[in-house]
Amino acid sequence: MTIETQDRRGRIISLVNLLLLPLFLSGQTLVRPTGLNLHFFEVRSIEEGEIEPYLSNRLNHEWRVDTPPGSDDLLRSQAGDSLFRNERIKFFPDFTSTFYPNGGRVNREGFFADIAPAVNLFTKYRLLPIRGFGLILWGRIEKHSVVSKSKISDLSYDFTWQKEIGRRAYQSNDSTWVEYSIGDGGIVLAYPYGEFTFAQSNPVWGPGYAGQTWLSEKAPSFPFLSWKHRFSDRWTFTYLHGSLNSTFRDSTNSRLYLKGGLPLVRKFVVAHRLDFSPRENINIGFGESVVYGARGVEMAYALPVLFYWSTQHNLSDSDNLQMFGDLQIAVKSFGRFYGSLYIDEWDFVDTFNKRKSRNWMAYQAGFAYLLPFLRDWKSILRFEASHMTPYVYVHRSRVNTFQHYGQYLGFWSGPNSDNMFLAAEGAPGEAWWVQIYVQRTRRGEVSDETVEMQYDREKIPFLFPFELNPETRILAGFRGELLLFSFMRFSFDLYYDHWLRRVDPQSGKRVNSQKFDAMIQLSIGL
């Protein structure tokens, strides 16, 4: 056999192996919406004068190639590389300790700590020799132990942006020790013009920074199937169909569950959006979503390109339909401006009639301005205002509320509320981020009585029934993140918390309280 024949044969064998054996897909890292990561994408969008899709349409667990320096959410060490990771499969163990000296966002006083070991499982493949075809499989399990000096009356983050946990697994007799776990994961099948995702995570849709009016990360994660496709540089389509926790037990199976907990009444959310960029610095997004339950998967909603406004009418108007639109404009070397509109119901005839109008809407407007000083820090001034009327996120059929696990899928303060957020931030280095912020949030009440009023076409005053003296929470603080090493991340939040007309969990009365507190968090990975 000649050398030329051997070379030809070698090339053929290599090509066959390339076609038949999936190869490791390099380059992608896990990016989560931390302060440092959001700052990086914001600055890049402003400096280049281009819209960054991550700021308005992302997953809480996003896999990207173009990531901020040192932003990979998977902390790692050299010892861990040799012990837990190879070319095919990788394990990333980490350990996070979070401390609040004065109760944090759960209690109003007393030491509060959350200790959480976790393991990340990750593998990725290139399916074809053509660039862009790949498969990513990932999973994460967190085991949390919460210890408090005072009683934990309810382990939830009411009236604040912190992500909710879902279900607690164990609680001590004196309620000072609580155990819970969080499990997320997914499969991502990527192709040159988009991706299919089957995952448990949080889809985040909307350009807001302090919260989104449509789909936010406030509620616990939920399983969903999604499809994102780029038709061209100007048009992108996104679809998802997810399963929600209704919190309602299905008593029809009571004879089959004599000694165990009853299964839940089924509940689903389906949504699609279309993004149009007439220019590289402008993006217009619009779409629909539907929450429906008490039955199996509705085949009509499984069609991604069907108009749900018409479909919901055909299904006897029993479901909860929403419409949404948002706008972003990036001005090169100046700032990014954005707004969003969430429509639960539109009283078109009386839209501008202040006496009769009862539009069920939430809206938001904000900007991020690149400051002319501290250029080395990439300093930004942020402002955002959000307004939720008393009618949004609720429904006459309780199984169809815009909620998962009792938490709103949209803006974290819920219906009948508003929020104003102001901050100045910067990144002194590639692995640093700091922010000074102040936030004021107000809300009224939403009850069975107000829901009945809105469906009887009665106008409900904003912040009802406390129009003149609503429940108000003011937060002001200084927070930041620092990647100390590739295996260690430090975060902090020093803040003042003034809460007016807060419902006291012991007496049920409304009281005023204020405190200084801090969050100190250290994450170490192997």
C-alpha cells in the first residue's frame, strides 16, 4: 500500500468517525442572571449600540458562548478537574453559605443562615461535523438547611424580589430549622438557527431589570418544553409549554390515595412571542400566553404558531389569556431605553376614560444610562418604574390564575402594586461588580371580594383599600459580587429596610418596622 493510499484511507476513516461519533461541543458555559452578568450584557449593548437578546428573552439557566469574563456559574478547581471531570461528563460540586445577621428577607430579626451543598452534572456533544448542531444535558441539585435564631413563621420572600423556594421538606418542632431542596435540569438540542429545550428552569421574558411584568424568575422553577427559532437577523420566534403547580388537590382520586397526599389538579402555561428588529439597535417584541387547568394538555395550545386569542374563544372562554408587548432602543455609547405592556383584558372603548376605564394591565418603563465618569468601571445609572393594576394576574377560576406554587409568574409585587427602582453601578474589574440602589414598592389588597368586583365590572381604585396610606416597603443598600478565584465567589448586600403597614404574622395587625441588615454569601466549588 502506497503512502498516498494510506493517507487517503486515513482521511476516509477520520471522516466516517466524525459523522458517526458525536464529538464534545466546546465553548459553551452556564450563565445565570447575576448582577455581574447583567451588567456585562447591558454595557456591551450600549457600547455597541445593539440590542442584546439576553436582556429580554432568556432562561434562568442559559448556555452561551459569548459570556462575561469569569462569569461561568460553574465554580471549579484544578483538583476538581482531575477528580470529577473528563471530556464526556463533568461534575461540579459546590457549597454555598448565606448569612443574615438580622433576619434577612424572611424574618424581621435574629440571625438567619442558609447552608446549601450542591452538585452540577453537565455534558455536551457536537452531533454533526457542521457547526451549530449540538446536544447539552445538565442537572443541578441543591440541598438547603435553614437555621434561624427566631421562629421561621413562613419560609417565603413576601414583597421582595428574592426567588421563592417551593415546598419545604422538613421543619423542626420549634420552626427554627427548615430543610428544602431545589432540582433543575434540562436537555438542549441546538441547531444553526435555534434550539429545542426540555428543562426545569425559569423562562424570563421582558426587558425589565428589577422584575418583569410577563415571565420573571420570582416563582419556583417549573418544567417546560420550548422552541426558539431565528427566521432571519430581524425575526425571532419563541414558544414554550410548561406545567405549573396549582396547589389544589384532586379529590377525584381520593379512593386511590387512602394514606398519601392527593395528586394536584393539573395546570399549564403556554406562551409564544415574536421579536422584530428593524434595526440592530431596536427590538419590538409581542406575544400571547394562556394559563389553563383542570384537564390534560390542550392540543390547540400545543401548536406554536396558532393565535391563542382566537383559540381561547373557541374553547368557551374558560381559560386565562394574556397579551404582551415590549420595546427596546439602544443608543450607542449613551444608553438603553425600554418599556413593556402586559394586557390581561382591554376595555378598548373606555381606554382613556378615567371614570369608567377598567383596563387590566401592567406596564413598565426604564433606562440604563452609561455615565460619562468612571469609564474604567463601565458605570451605569439605572431607573425603572413598574405599575400593576388591581386586575392583573388573577382570574375568576382560581386554577387559572397567573401563578405557580402560589407565586406570581409576572412581577414579584403582584397585582394592585407599583415599584420604583434607582441604582448606580459599575465593574471595577472583570470579576467585580458593585451597586448602590434604592427601591420603593407599594401594594393594596387583592381578595375574593376584589376579584368578584372586577368581574362585575366595578372599578377598583388603585392600592384599594389603602389608597391614601398603602403598604409600602423602602429598601436602600449597597451590594456587589466578586469572583475571588475560579473556585470561589463572594457576594454581599448591606441594606436598610423600612416596611410600613406590614402584616404582623403573630397578631395579624398592620405595623411599621425598620431595620439594618446584611447578606453575606460565599460559594466554593471543586
